[in-house]
Amino acid sequence: MKWVYHSNFNADESQYRAIGNFPILPIKTNHKGPAPKADPNSVDCIDEALDFFKANILFRNFEVQGNGDRVLIYLTLYITKCLLKIANLSKADAEKQLFTMAQEQFSVPGEAAFPLGGLVVIPNTRDAADTMRQALTQLRLECGVRLVQRCYTEPARPNKWWICFSKRKFLGKAL
């Protein structure tokens, strides 16, 4: 697809540690995890996913051009799940709900319920699977925080121009 937005982290793949073909990209966060700290003035993979979300969610196909795209796809699916969860909540309730949801038990590659089965390589050791779970938890925590910042211009309810995308299914999948 030539109109889909791809990750800018595809170009620098060898620069980042990866588990299988899923990179551990630097992010701007205070949450503990395996991801390295990103420059506070640069765009990280979460900013990228939030910036590209409204355009990419409209597509049913997405040609993966690099490992950075795998993170972008995962975050796009996670943002959709978050929007469904916060559709009728106040800002304070949304923050609590997304924090709880980020730490819930979820599937990682190699488990039957993982939605990106053919897209992400199964970790070869238990330690690698644990590291991937920690990295995904870190991404989910920070993504939830930033999504609330973008969605709520007023504390009472989320912006309708974000919530209107919650019913769309990216790639026909859901987390």
C-alpha cells in the first residue's frame, strides 16, 4: 500500500535490540522496562503510532516494510482497544482504566491468542518471552498515558474525533 504510513524506525533496524523480529525501540517514558530512554525532543514509536493512527486505521491491508512496522501495527491495535474502553469515561476514570488494562495478562507471540501470529516471530527462550512481555507492558503503559492526553481536551468526556475510530478494525484484527 503506498498511502499507508510506515514507521520511521524501519531505516535504523540494526541499531535496536530485537526479540525475533520485534524491536525494542527507545521511548520517552518513566515506566520501568527494557526499552531504552529516547531523546525527549524526538519522536518515538508511541508518538508515531498516535500521529499515524487516524490515517492507518482506515486500511485493511498493511505491507510490513521493516521491524518498526510491527511495533506500529501492535500499537495501532492497542490504541483501538483503548478507545473502546474509554469511550464513555471521564479523564480520571480513563487514566485508571488504561493503567489497569496495560498491566492485565495479555498474549505474546507463541501463544494461541496473540493476534499477530504470522507477523511476529516466536521468542526462542522463556527469558526472551518475558522480556517481550515487559517491553509490551511498557509500551502499553506509556501509550495509554499519551492517548488520554490527546483524547481529552475537557475532563468530562473524550474527543469525538478520536472515539469515532474505536469501532474500526485495523487489518480485521483486535487485541
